[in-house]
Amino acid sequence: QVQLVESGGGLVQPGGSLRLSCAASGTIFQFDVMGWYRQAPGKERELVAHVIKGGTTNYADSVKGRFTISRDSAKNTNTVYLQMNSLKPEDTAVYYCNGMNIRGNYWGQGTQVTVSS
């Protein structure tokens, strides 16, 4: 059974930084795309950033220049990171890791990020 486990969330003051990590288990196949989504209370889940196997990245306009997504460079690993800098209160949400390949679309259980003074 494929599982994605996130870590690194927490409470941070505005302007601070956090680094989220996500590691997958239960599969020997590399995901073609890995990404981070977030869902704030009362809002729909939205894409934050994703990275394609070849290294191409894509970011939501609201996080460009502040967040950086990266994948573990080791071959055949399914680990992805999200470095979040200059955090704002509007970044507060549950952040979900996602991995996708021809075999399926997989989600982690989420990690809470709260930006507040």
C-alpha cells in the first residue's frame, strides 16, 4: 500500500520560514509528478507547487519567489520538500503532499501550517 507521510509543519510568526518534507513508502516506482497542495478553512484545496520528474517546477502565483519545491536527487526515491520563506498569515492551511504516476494518484494526510504572531 502506497503511503505519503508529511512532516515539518507547525506554528511560525509572519516573515518566518518552515521546511516541509514528504516521503513515500510502499512503492518501488518513481512518481512522475510530486507536489504540494493546501487547504485553508472554508476554501477549496489548491495547488501550491509541483515538480515533474525531469525537474520542471510550477508554482501558484501567491507563493512565487517565497516557496521552493525540490525532490530528492537520489535515483528512484519519492521524497519531496517545500521550503517556505517570508510566510504570511494567508499561508495558514493544511498542506498535503501528492504523488502521481500511471499507477495512481496518492495523497498524504496533511500537516498543519499556522502563520500567526
